[in-house]
Amino acid sequence: MPSHPSLDIPKEPTMNAELTTLRLAGAAQGFNWLPVYVADEQGFFAEVGLKIEYIRLGSVDKTTAAVLDGSVDLAITPPEGAVANYIAGGPLRIIASNSERLPMSVVARPGIPDLGALRGKRIGTSSLTEGTAIYIKIMLAQAGLHYPGDFGFVLAGVHTARWAALQNDEVDAAPQPAPWSFLAEREGYGLIGEVADAIPEIIFAAIVGSAPWLVENRDVVRRLLAVIARAHAFVNDPANDAVTLPVYERITTPEAPDLAARGLAYTRDLGMWPVGARVSVAALAATADVMVQTGLMPDRQRAAAAGVVDASFLEGA
């Protein structure tokens, strides 16, 4: 499988030990993967005997399914699919948090001044049951609009595909992360709502695996998480921006370096990448809350849902 198209993954270092390949999947493998790409470029994975095979699947639903069927080892993906699988008795588990803030705006075509004006409009998303669709339902409910009576979803794909859909008038609005939101604003589109204002803290992307595979590969998982935690600390430190910013620019807006710098600062200031890659109690509770509010989980399962997190791998790391 090819590596991420926007990033030249470093060549394997010369060493005697054979590297263990880990198949790591995601939908877009974009801006929230910054710590992973920086760790790879700096040789952090190779130092612990790992090589990452990047598998991009284009949607969060496909990513969750790939972990379940074993065609990938682990995924960095929104957590809702894993939570739903767990409470239904399935094997999916969350072992760490890759990101816990939402540097994302609702971008609307000209002529739509606010969230209330989205009544009857088409909103681009990447899934009907995970990630962006959930955030939009919460935000528009706060504005007095409810799905499906007041607005519709278009499965437009990940953020790059949603930007194309906006430009082609296939959707009227879409949630877009920084710096693509800033790019849209530069092109005359409106930023009519900030997701972080409506949902200050939530698990945006978790590291998800299947329990049998995790148990069988415990040492590999611990090594991976040790690197992820190290990479979070690295990208969270502005002193490392000579390394971090060029990587962020390549995976976001290489044609607009000024917007990339703005996007990295905005994202980091929100506190997107949690210290130690740990799942915070507040973020997990917020994930459960929005799943209940949007009908993805019955309220009676709220307490049980916390069991989806297996923190033993991070403790070992």
C-alpha cells in the first residue's frame, strides 16, 4: 500500500534488526495524524523496531470495518464505531487518544449567514453515524434545526472531498478543519460556526484495535504507543516547529504556507494532541453524551460504554 501521498516517508535506517510492519489505517490520514508523520520522519518508530504501513480507506465506516475484519492492525479514527461495537458485545477497543479537540469550522457557500440559515440545505459529511455528522447534529440542534426534518446530509467524503463538493455546488455547507477552513474563507466562503464552541472537548480520533489482536501483539502495541506519546510531546512544543511546521504544511496546504502556520497554531492552541496520548475522562464522557443525544447509543448504556477504553497498553508503554 502506498504511503501518504503528501509526505515522503523516510527510508528505513540501516540496522541489523528487522523492523516489524504495522498496518495503520485511517480515513483521510490528514492533519490530526501530524504526530505520526513527524515520528516517522524523525525515525522514532524505527528506533523501537517498527515500520508503519499507511492504509488510507476514504471513510470512517470503512476504517472501523477494516479493524473488525482484520485487514488492518490498528486504526486512528473517530471512536463512535468502536463504542457501538463494544456495547453490542464486539471486540473493538480504544487503547489511546490521538486527538481530543476539534479545530473545525462549518463552512458555508456565500449567502448563508449563520447556522440557522441551513434549514433545508445540504450538508457534506464523511459518515452518517460517526465523526462530522455527529458534530453537525449537535451544532444545528443548538440553532433549533434537527435532522432529518430540517436539513439533509450528503456523503461527500473526507475534508478534501468536501471542499471539492462545496466548490462544485454539490453541498451548501460542510465542516472543515483548519487550515482548509481558512482556505475556504480566503476564497469567499463563510465560517458560520466553530465546532469547538459547541463541543469543547471530545475524542476526535482514537487509536482503535480488536481485542484478540491487541492481546496477541501486546509488545508491538506498547512500542507504538510509546512513540505516539513521545510524538505528541514533540509537536506540542513550539520549539520544534522547524521540524513540525514543514510536515504539517505538506499534509495540509502546501500551496499556502501562511495558512498552514495559522492552522498549526490554532490547532495546537486548542490542545488537540493530548499529553501521553491518554483518553481523558471528560473527552470520553463527551463522546458518550453526543452518541446518546444523536441516537447512536441508548442512555442506559452510557456507563457501560466507558469499558471500551483499555488503558493497560498505555500503562505498559
